[in-house]
Amino acid sequence: MADESTTALPPALEVDVPALTELLDGRYADIRRTVRELLPRYAPVLEDAETMPRDEFRERVRDVVLEIAEAGAAGMGFPKEYGGGGDIGASIAAFETLAYGDLSVLVKVGVQFGLFGGAILQLGTQRHHDAYLADMLAGRLLGCFAMTETGHGSNVQALGTVATYDPDTSEFVVTTPTPEAGKDYIGNAARHARLAVVFAQLEVAGERHGVHALVVPLRDEDGATLPGVRIEDDGHKMGLNGVDNGRIWFDGVRVPREALLNRFADVTEDGTYTSEIESAGRRFFTMLGTLVQGRVSVGAAGLSAAKVALTIAVRYALRRRQFEATSEDSEDLLLDYGLHQRRLLPLLARSYALHFAQEVLTGELHDVFSGIVTDDESRQRLESRAAGTKAIATWHATRTIQECREACGGAGYLSVNRFAALKADTDVFTTFEGDNHVLLQLVAKGLLTDYASEFEDLDQLGMVRFVAGLAVETVLERTRAFQLLEQIRDLLPGGKEDSWDTDAGLLDPAYHLAMFRFREEHLIGGVARRLKSGVDGGANPGEVFSQVQDHVIAAARAHVDRIVLEAFVDKVAATEGPLHGVLNALCDLYALTTIEADRGWFMEHGRLTSQRSKAITSEIGELCRRIRPVAGDLVDAFAVPEELLRAPDLIGKDA
């Protein structure tokens, strides 16, 4: 058996902070710097959130959003002819950086420009762009995105709001038929939106054509609610109280035929429904696919919030002393304790991993939305990657902020030290733009059929029936679970399959990738077998799916872990000099802590011995000790503006 002990001390890690910041900023370094320079002037908003009455704070947030719009920091993804920057990747980078500041401001920016403006841009055509985009970008026209209803959130296909075409007047009549069909939790609705993009069941000549989007006026220029529209405030929330979330009901509100956002379907004046996409299911998923930018943005914002929390907690751990352990003259720094390193540094490594995965995702989004890449497979891969990355990144933010708060003790509980707002304002990110568990089911759907065209039109029950109709081998042939064993054997001296988990180097990225890939593919095959055997055994498809949902989620999470690791490994390979060493150590820490967290599964499936598992735990401790001297540099490289950190009693330079 190979000796797991370290035979020679690895070289000390070095970090050139400006160079690492430049690497993290990537292709949009100029955009990120511009936004970081803009943010300090709005630092007082962080205190305003704690001291102003809610209504007053909402007006303050609106004014800041309008100033950001005037500065050009919110419309970078829109066409230049309307005042935008023409680069959707730059828009994501700007939004991600804005998330270092007050998150009510960020979310209101997202509602106005990402959701409302994005829906008009992506679902509308020239007539809508000309009518609304310039005023929307300038902040002269505020709007909202009215999709979610009291009775339906994730299941958008079952929305209750109805838009019925009246050929006699060439108008759509928008109606809320039941209390459950009221639009709910709609940002900008309670006070400021004059228009709404409303998602409703389209009914033409007595026939339903599924959910479509229309532009519906809510208020006049003086802010008065229009006839047939009823709006209520959602009330005080757990966080984000600078955003005016509200409920909307429609009582026979009439809008012209041209109000239909008609990129994918239209209704002629005489009442004929037309669409180039024949399948109603595919038309629906194509429409939702154009709104993927929201998921990319929320995941990026959650990751930025985690970076803020880590910056505060690591800096505090480099100042705060506690107990005498190694010196008779003074107490040790918190970050000198192995447990404190174990609490914070794996989260730091995972933040770096997710940053580079987000970078890949943003590049794919830019390529698809800019028309550089046009094939369906790339579009579907983008949708899946966006859904999975958003889920994992926002869960990571929630976990990281809580751990960082605890790592700062009682001081972390004070509002001035930012954790209170970070916790309250980001908690909803796990359900923004789709509940994370539902999003991971979307990821699994694509994995099960390798984006088979038949699958795009199916709901969950259809997915079960479709997979049950396949030979399980058909699914497994699309996976690499058993091919990976061949790849692993190639890594080993002598090529012995039964010793692959003991002879491969613990810090070998090929070993990490093999472990992640094996887990992913084995889980996908397991889900396929369970779905098929359940239906073949005569069980109800809905019950079958319910029984395997935990396996579905596990497969999807394993998939996202794998693509995150691949992004990190690729970034390390492309980086030279001292930064290569520190990124390599962070990548190793991310990979090994992920394996350790699921070591039960790996041991159950014969891919990890108890001795190897113990060696991994020991190696993680060693990696934490290596990274500890540069931990302050690693969080400084996030370049969170000092004014936004607040935390006057917590942060400072290394002791």
C-alpha cells in the first residue's frame, strides 16, 4: 500500500493580491472595478436599512436604483440603441459586484432590469423594445414581473390567471378567476411599478394555448391604480424590506392585442393563434429558457454575499485572540486553531470553486444570448447548468453566512457587523427564481435522457413514463460509470481495479475527477433503474417519482459538484506562477472536503476504504494549515470595498 504520509514539506504559498483580484475579475475586470468604485457612495444605505421606517427606506432604495441606472451600471446587457451596453456577460458581472452592497438595492435592480426589462427584451419583439426599453433603462418607467401566484410558484404551467382574446375589440381580457390565482410576492408591485409583465393562460376562440406573457398597465403616471387592478402590500418580510413586494388581482382588465409579448407566438386580429413552435410543451420551455439570466444572476449574487461574510469572518479570526495554547505571553489567534481553520477555509475553497464555475456559466450565457452559439444542445446545457449552479451557490451562501456569523461569536450578532442583514436578505435566494429542489429536478431531467428531444415536452409524470419506456441500458450507455473504472485503472501502477482508491494520489486532480464522475454516473443509473422498475411493477408514476425524489436530487447535486470541480481544475491548469500553487491547494481542499462529506456513499459503493477515508481527513487538516498564512490575502482578493464591510469591531489587517 502506498505511504500516505508527506515525505517533504510543500513550498509555502504566496499570494499577489492585486494579481489574484485581476484573475477573479476575469474578462470583465473593468466592469467590476467600475461598480466597486460606485458602491462606496451607497454604503450609508446599509445603515438606512436598520434605522429608516419601511416606507421611507423603500423610497430610498428606489432613488438609489435610479442613480445606478443613470450611471449605466444596470443596463449593460441591453442593446446599445436603447441605452444599454450590448453585453449580457458584463451585465452579470455588474450585478454580481453590486451584491457586495445593500441587497434590497440589488434585488430591486434585478426586478426592474433583469426580470421586467429582461422579459420585454427576450419575449417581446421590435414593437415592445421600441415602446419600453429606453424608458425602462433610464428608470423613467418602473415595472414588475408578475409570474408567481398564491397557489402556484414552481409549477408555472398551472398558473390560474387567464388572458382571453376578444376579436370584436382586438383586445385581451386579463382576469384573476380565483383567490389562488392572484399574483403574489411580486417585487416593485406594492408601490412603484407602472407596468407588469403578466404571465397568464392564453385563451383564443375557446381554446387554451398555455402560459404566455403580456404587458399590462397597473398605475397611471401619478401612481394611481388603474380600473380593474387591485394591489395589496405583502407586508413586512424576513428581509429585503426595501423591496415593495405586493399582490395583484385583475378584474377584466383589457389590453390591446399588441400587448402580447409575441416572440414565440402571436394572435392575429381576427383571432387566429400562430406559432412557429408546434409543440405547446416545447414552446413553453423555450419561453422560460430565455429567462435563464435570472437564475445566473441570483446564484452570482448569493456567492458575492458569501464572499462578504468570509471577508469579515477571516479578518476577525486574524485579529481576535482566545486562550493560551502555544505561547505563554499571549493568547492565540482564532485562525491558528485547527477547528477554526476547518470551519472557514473549506468554505473559502468552495467559494473559489463556485466563482470559477460561475465564470464558465456566464461565458456560456453570453455565447448563447449573443448568438455566438445557436444549437439546441448548448441552450439546454446552459439551462441545466444555470439551474444547478444557482441551487448549489445559494445553499452555499446560506451555510457560509451562518458559519461565519457563529465564527465571530456574539459580535457577529450585532447588526452593525452585517451578518444580520446578510442572513435575512439572502435567505430567500434559495427560492428566488425557482425552489432549489425543483431546480435540481430540472437538472436531473436532462441527465436522465441526455437532452432527448422527446423529454423537453414532459412534466414530472411524463418523465417517469418516458424513462420507464427505455431499456435501462439505454440510459446507462449515455453515462460513463463503468467506463470510469477503465480510466481509473490507467492511473494506477499495475492497473489493479481493486486498489485504485489506495494507490492514486490524494492530491491528484485525476483522482478527484474520477471520484466525482463515478458518483454522478452511478447515481444517474440508479435513478433510471428505480423509475423503470417502479412503473414496470405496476405502480402509479406519480408515486414512483415521489419515492425516488431523494435519489433524483442526489444525482443532480453530484452532477453540479462535478462541473464545479472541472471548472476549478481547468482554471488551475491555465494559471501559472505562484497563483497556480495557491489555487491548486484550494482546489484540492474543495475536492477532498466534498469527498469527505459524502464518504459514507463512497464507502458503501466500494470506492473508499476506512483507511483512505482517514487519510483524506488528515490531508484536509494539512491543507488548512498550508492555506492559513494566506487566508487574509485570499479574502482581500475578493476586493469587497472597505466601506461595505462595516463591522468596525471585527475587521482589520493581519495581526
